[in-house]
Amino acid sequence: MRLRFTDGALHAVAARALNQKSGARGLRAILEGAMLDMMYELPSRDDVEECVVNEEVITQGAAPLLVYKSEAESA
């Protein structure tokens, strides 16, 4: 399984860290907060090809985009 961050997601993480005046630990906390559910759910799934984290995942707590193996094969 691949994990991909869009440019928008990376910019949103950086902007949030700057607003919080935090360093590397702050970046880690932001990413952990956004990915907590994924970290527990995705390793046990074998039907997911790719997990895409976009800006809405970071800023709004939206679910990441999951690309399923059957979708990836047909694309």
C-alpha cells in the first residue's frame, strides 16, 4: 500500500505548524492527529492500493481518499 500526500496537504500541515509556532514535534502531532484512524485501520486491509491525504484531511478532519486495488487495476 502506498501513502501519498498532496501538495495542498503538505502546505496545510506547514501552515498549521507555523500558526502554532511549533517545530518538528508540532508537525508530528498535526500528522498524527490527522492520520490516527488510518494508522489503526489500514494495516489490516488488503483491498487498499493507495491512501491519499489531501488538504481537507488536514484542515477539516475529512477522511482520506482510498484507492482500492480493483479500481487501480481498471484505471
